[in-house]
Amino acid sequence: MFENIKIIKKFDPAAKSYLEIILCYPGLHALWLHKLAHLLYRLKLPIIPRLFNYISRFLTGIDIHPGAKIAPGVFIDHGAGVVIGETAIIGSGSLIFQGVTLGGTGKETGKRHPTIGKNVVIGAGAKILGNITVEDHVRIGAGSVVMRNVPAGCTVVGIPGKVVKAGDGTSDSMEQMLDHNQMPDPIAKVFSVLLEKVETQQQLINKLYEKQQLLEKSNVNSREDDLFLQEFIHGDGI
């Protein structure tokens, strides 16, 4: 319980005091209510855990299934529209922004939701779907859709999510975790590479054109010389 408060104070510069965090952070309230709902879920009580889930969603706008396993020290920032499925697992130190979905991909049974490692940052609106594993210290860009396992320390962006920065599995500093404007843009990189290749090809075409012009000029001069020789041989102009 207190680890969640500490992680909010650590990650959110808008948090002015612990009292403000306790009273005004819906992500924290949702996690507290989930902890109680998860306890009742493990006791296999019918209806009541889902009722707590319903009340929590009504009060906070965050939908966490009672069966989800969430370690202490997770921060759900803002939280509106966050959905966390029944078999999802979230490691400590992870940061989840609004609109994130940890969901399934169909009607399969058993483990069907993602496993999130420690110190993972999931940007606003990102969707992580299916029984996949996102390992420790991963950053997932806002709006990404991830449906495959992600190795430790990587940065993932896009639809579908692609690894645009490989990691060595080591942790990032708090500043690096929150520095979303440093997310690589794979589309811009592709266009940059293509533009460079087009410019190179254009230079080669220009050189070939110049050589062709010189060759044609040389051929014209050669034909004029041949014509002069033919006229001389046949006595023209004498």
C-alpha cells in the first residue's frame, strides 16, 4: 500500500504532498480496491469480488479484474480508461498511463492476458494483447499495439508494435523512463533512409546521363570523320 504512494511521489512531479496523493489519485484508489477484490477472489467468493471491481470502475474509471496479479509499487497515472484483464500480471515499479489495455485476443481459456515485468513504462492508449511477456525495463510508446513478447530493456512503438531500440536489460533512470519525447520514430527513420537512397540514385543517373551525352557527341564526331573520309576516297570536292 505504502509502496504505491512512494512510487507516485517519485514519478509524478505534480504530486505536492502525501495527503494529496492519498485523497486525489484515482489510480491509487483503484489499486487499493483491487487488493481487497483480489483477496476475495482468491478465497473463491462468488459475485462479491466482481462487485468491488464494478464499484472501483464507477469511482475511478479504471477496470481491473479481481483476478489480475499486481505487485506493490505500480503507478497508474490519471488512469481513465485503463483495462486490466483477469490473468494479467504486473511487476513492481511499472508505470501505466491512461487508456492502456492489458487484454486477451479471443475466447481462449487459461492464461490469456499479458505478463508485465518490473519497471515497465506503458504509454497512453497502448494495447498489449494476449498471453505474452513484456520483460523488465521495457518502454512502450503511446498508442502502440503489442502482440508479441518483448525482450528486456527494449523500446516498442507502432501498430503492430516493433522494437525500435534494443536494450541490454539494464534499468533506466527515472528521467529516461519519463522522457517520452525521446521515443524513436521508425517511420521517420524509414523515410530518411529512402530519401538518402533516392538522392544517391539521382546522382548516379545524372552521371550516367552526362556520360551518355559525351558518348553521343563522340559518335557524331566519329560519323562526320567517316563521312569526310568517304567523300575524299570517292574524289568528291576535287
